[in-house]
Amino acid sequence: MAGMVRLMITDTILSFLWVWSAVIIRLIVNVALGLSFNGYASEFVRSFLSVFNMFVFAYLVKLTDGGAYNPIAVFTSAVTGDFGSFVFNVGRIPFQIFGSIIGVRCILVIFPEIWRGPELVINLHQGALTEGLLTFTQVLITLGLDRSFHGSFFWKNWINSVLKLALHILGSDLTGGCMNPAAVVGWAYALGAHSTKQHIVVYWFAPIEATLFAVWTFRLLTSHPKPEKKKTN
């Protein structure tokens, strides 16, 4: 019981820090360094800081023995485990949402003119398909890396971070390339858009369905047929 409470508190704190980290990277690139928003230097520094940021949070997840800041991560663990694991991991998602909402609230108090979170610039169905495909790829890659680099923290997280950054860039001009429903809901709640069909379908239903499909696909690709028994005369 104590371990469950600890993880839920940890998830809240990590989600709070995650939304702050995105804003800090933006402030460093656009304000502290004075780089042009559309310049190559800006994109390079932002990409470097993003990969470094994912490494830091991967280390925090390891340090906290399973803490998480993304509902997709705990939902993946939920559908790959038993019923007890499913209930526990799904129960962690509200704490991640709470941490994100509090984080965004604090950001808007301190930086009222800051970026307002990801924006959907395509229609509902295209947005759902985009977030779904990005999440499907992310989950499939993560499961594959967990299987192939079980004992190598550096290489697994290096490959994972670079691939996540590539997926984010692919979707950034369409949906924000989020692949993290908790981070999105923090901004949506602050703007009063958390209960809209657009937010629920694109940033929740599509990633969750994509996660289920990715887990099923991974199991299908990695399952080995049982050897046939030799017939005895």
C-alpha cells in the first residue's frame, strides 16, 4: 500500500515537472539565448535540450523505481500485466493529470504571456489519426527497446529519445506531436477546452486505442509458435 501511494505522489510530481521542462526549454531557446524561433540554431538547440530533457526524466523514472509522467507509459504497463496491475496503473493516471494541471496553473501565474500549449490545426479525424499513428509508433518502439536493451540504460534511452523527438517533429505542426495526454490536458484545462470533443478524441481516445493496437501488434510479432510434438508409432 505504501508503495502505491509513493508512486502516485511521484507521478504527480513528475507530471508537474514535465510541463515545466517544456516551458523552460522554450524560454532558454527564445528568451535567454535570443535565438530566432524559426532559425536553424533555434531548432538545433531545442532538439538538443529536448533529448537531454528526456534523458533526465528517464533517469528520474529509474531513480524513483517506476514513476511516470505519461499516461501512455502506465497504460502500456496496464494492458501488458494482469488484472491487478491494470487497475493499479490506470488508477495512477488521475494523479498525472493533477500534476500537469497544477504545473500549468503555476506557469500561467508566473509567465502569463507564455505559450498556451499544443494546438490542433487540422480537422478532428486527421488529428486523431496523427496522434494515433505517433503513439502507436512510440509504444511499439518502446516495447522493442525494452526487449532488446533490457540492461543498457544509455543506449535504450538514447535511441528512444531521438526517435521520440523525430515523432514529435513530424506531428508538431499538426497536433503538437504530444503523445502525452496528461501534458495536453493541463493546458486544455487552463483554457477550458478539456471537455471538448476535439480534446477527448484527439488527445485521449486516439492514443489509448493506438496503445492497445501497438501492444497487440508487438505480441503478434514477437510470439513464437509452439513446436509440434513428434508423432510416436
